[in-house]
Amino acid sequence: MQDAKQLPRISSLNGQAKKPGAPKGRKFDPKAMIQNTEMQAALGSGLLMLLAWGLSGWLPVLSVIVYTAAYTVGGWIKAKEGVETLVKEHDLDVNLLMIAAALGAASIGYWNEGAMLIFIFSLSGALESYTMDRSRKDISSLMALKPATALRIEQGAMNEVTIDKLVIGDLLLVRPGELIPADGTVYRGESSVDQASITGESVPVEKVYGDEVFAGTLNGEGALYIEVTKSAENSLFAKIVKMVEDAEAEVPESQRFIKRFEAIYARAVVALTLVLVVLPPFVLGWSWGTTFYKAMVFLVVASPCALMSSIMPAMLSAISRSARKGILFKGGAHLENMARTAVVAFDKTGTLTAGTPEVTDFIIGKGYNRLELLTVSASIESMSRHPLAEAIVRKAEDECLELWNVQDSRSLTGWGVEGQVSGKLWRIGKSNILDDGKIPVQRAETAADTAAADGTGSDSGMTDGEPAALRSEDLAFWREQRTSLEKDGKTVSVILDGDTVAGMIALQDTVRPEAEDAVRKLQELGIKVAMLTGDRAATAQAIGAKTGVDLVFSDLLPEDKVKHIAALREQYGHTIMVGDGVNDAPALAQATVGMGMGMKGSGAALEVADVVLMNDNIGEIASTISLARRCQRIVKQNMTFAISVIVLLIASNFINGIALPFGVIGHEGSTILVILNGLRLLR
């Protein structure tokens, strides 16, 4: 196969070659925050405020002009946002409240206080905008890794084409240091590939012939020829980009509530401000100046800036941190739900287990040599693509055994395989023959059978011969061995030399090395752990005992998994389902949070899942739940702090009186503090 396509000679692999689709590198720039437009406006407003304050003593008119410029520079962006909200959504928001308060302060001669309000408000807004962008970059930086072009090999020549023109089967050349432009398999070459952008793995993965590679990952020091297996729009990279876009667009329920609350609250603040402007001179005998001043202080301190900033910076920081570890959330709502997790339900195969069976026991009968029997078994099974057969072949390869030639290999439908090795007939198949003592016999379809089907021959096609009787000698011993192995959840096959049991092979899907630790960490968080599987009860109980799960449900069809997830939600509460296969997709959708395996998981599981483990590391589930819970605690801290500051400042304004500058500092300072508190989750 490797020589089937004409490959061009690579003239240079010294890193000087053009890198198709590779983006320009971007390092962290400490000046980036200052270069932010909103930050520049805020700092400009602050400088103009200081200049105006310096001029106020000896050039008052010029001072007012400079103050006006400070108002305009610092407040233009927020005023524009507030007006757009008012016109398009017919709602008042905190931006208009702040601008109104600043203009109100200026109208009664407190130009510096109004300018200070504009400066600190715009500074906190710029800080929030910058830090939220920084959070998003940890998720969406992979967007910059989207390859634009690829080197396609056509008739021995290399042509640079855009990735949307690639089709399945195209052969691509990826030089050292280049981004891999499409999902595919290695056709020729060896290299290490940095898959951090997809899986979060910090160590590059060695790739050789036949290995799978992903678009957006970075080739190392060797040249690779890649055969495209997926179109650009169906690649894993494209799916991740779609998830990122969905995650950034989706707003968690708590934030939606705050947005609804803001509209009502802003109207209430404006109404109360108007009442405070009008009534106190008549009811309390205050002067109009004092009344208006206190009303402006109220308008400043009652605005919900800190409350509005309590949630999203923290949410995005947590999602960002998870993304760096290869855990991709499709939205903040799923982070909220994960924080309330009561049960984590795992699919077994490919999730708690490796998904590939291995030989655990190889028992030989009297008079047989172990290595010879293993060689015969692997030689016959090498003709089959069944997972159990492949496990036996791998066992022989691990022991460096050379397979023998097999003649007349054929499948015995519903039981196993048979073949002639060195003139002897061998069979390998299910251990149920130990019960009935009948050896299944089936003749494979031949040319004569085909002729018979066409009416040109006398044979009747594939037929069953008379079952041969299994020798009763030592059957009790083999049944006892089988019973012992099956109690441990192993799948048992027998090896027949003619009509005699020559040996027995036990196979089992191996538990992932991290599975037991992952289950234990979840239980330490007070979370119940369940396992859902279509395997029989004995296998399920054996795996359950090895991993330490609390609940085991076996013999399940996909619809049964859905019913069990619904029952777990009803009995315990919020439930996470972790799975990797097409048959897990309905259960993933039924769970409070569906978590899919990103590397070996099916496309259906990836689409349905709310959270994707890009590196398939189930050991990170507990830490992710802990992070979600920590995020919820920080959000509650922020909201409690923000509300407390608002109440304290309002009370101080009417009980003892509070200067507008202190109101501005208290209000906007609390906003900056809740943003910084949320950003602690980035660490």
C-alpha cells in the first residue's frame, strides 16, 4: 500500500520551507492591555481629569472644557452601549445610569466628582472587557491554528490548495514544523506530533504508519505523508471550533437572571432617584442643592455594576482553565449544572475500560506445549477481524512468536473459527460446547457453492455438516476452569485439537489505569458513581469491583441506559453521563450533563455531549467538578459582596451622608474586586 502512490522527493526539510496555513506566532505582550481601545479611553479620561483639576484654580473656564473632554473620552463607549440598549431593547442598563449620574454631578458644579466617576467606571469596564477576552483566548486560541492551505500530492507533484478543496483520499505532505491541515492517517513517515491544541496533552505523540492525526496539530521534526480521512467541515478540529463558538454564545441561567434583574432594577433606581430629587425639600426641608447631590450619590452607589460582573468573569475563567487541561465546555450553563452533580454514571467499554480485550489466562491441556498452542491459536485467529481474535494475535506478537501457515481457514457462524495447521484440524470458539458436547461443523462457501447458486453445479451452497461429538475426557476439569474464569467476568474460548479440548483462553477488557483513582476521587467529593453497560452481569460486577463503583447496571440496551439515567436523576439529582459510543448518545442527552470522550469517542457522542474530554482522561472529571463548585462559591461570594456594598453605601448616604467621590470609589472599587476575584480561577 505504501508504494501505491507516487511520492515526490522532498528537497529540503530544514525548517525553511513554507508552512501552509500556519498562523503567525503571537507571544504575550505586557503592553496589550494598554493597547486595548477601552483601556486607552479610560486612561485618557483619567489624564484629562487630572489636567482639568490642575487648571480649576486659575483657569476655571478652560478647566470645564477639559472636564467636558474627559467626560466625552471616558464615557463615549459606555454611553453608546446604553443608548443602543435603550433604543433596540427598550431597556435601561447600568451604563446609562452611570452617565446620568456623572452629568448630574456636573450640573451642580461637581465636575471633578463626575469625571472621577466616568474614569473609574470606564476603567472597570475596560478591565472587565480585557480580562474576559483573556479568558476566552485560552479556549479560542485554537481558532488561530485553523490551517488555511495544504500541500496536496497529485501525480507526483506538490500543489498548494485551500483546505476546503481537500477530499477524502487525498495525499498530503506535512513538513517539519507545519500544522497538519486535515484529519487523516499517516501514509508514510515518522514524526512526533504536538496535539496540545486538541487534547491538552503536554507531551508530543509519536506517529507512524497507520496512526491517526488531527487537523490543527503541529508536526515535529519528521516529514509526514497524510491520507485524508475526513473533509474539512467534518474534522475534529472543525467540531471543536463549533463547540467554542457555542460556548462563547451561550449564557448561563444565573447570568440571564441577572440581566432580567438589571432591567427591572435600573428602572427602580431611576424612579427612586426622581423621587429623591423632588420630595425631600418638601418633606425633610432639605435644600435643592443638598437634595440633588444626595440623589446623584444614590444613583451612583445603587447601580448594580458589581452585581453584573459577579458571574461571567468567573465562569469564563473556569471554562478557560478547563480548556487548557483538554476539557471543553459547550457553555457556562453546563458548568453551573456540573457544580451540583450528585451522580456520575460511566459507560463501561472504552470509558472505564480500555475498550480492547486482552488475554488474561492461557490454560493448556495435558500433552500440549504452551508456545506451540499459542502459535496455532494466533495463526488461526489471524484470519479473523473479531476483537477477541485480534487480542489473541497481539498476545502471540508480544511473545515474539512467528505465525504458521493456515489452510482451509473458515468461520463457524455463531461459534468461532477453524483451520488446518500442519495437517491437523484446529478449532477455536465459544465454551458452550462444554455443555452439550457437540462440535459445530460448517463448510465455507466455495466456487462450487457459487456455481450451485447459479444453477450450474450440484452443490446447494453453504451447508452444515453433522456435529461431531466432543470427547468426554476431562470435560469436568474444563467446565470447572470456565466457571472460575467467568466468575471474574472473563470471556472464555476453548481450543480444540480435532475433537479434543487442547486448551482454554480467557480474555477480558482491561480496566483503565486511572479508572479506580477517578472513581475514588469522585466518591471523596460525596458523589455516587454508577456504571452502565450492555455486558452480562458477571463481567459488569467484576469490572465494578475492580473500579470500586457504587452502582452497577448490566445487560442494558441503549434505551435501557436512558431509563436508568432518568431514574438516577429522579432519585439522586443532577447526573453526569460519561460515554464514548453511538449507543451512549441517547443517555448523554438524557443526563443533566453529558460528557463525551474526545479521542476515541464517536461523532454522535461528541455532538450530543455538553462537555468533551479531549484527552479521554477520566481522572480529570473530579477536578473539573471541584473547579465548577469553586466557581459557584466565588460567584456567590461576589454576589453577596456586591449586594452588601450597595446596601452599605445607600444606608451611609441617607444616615450620615457620603461624599460623591467616596461613593464612586466604593461602588466602582467593588466592581473591580469581584472581577479580580473571578479571575483567581485562571490559576
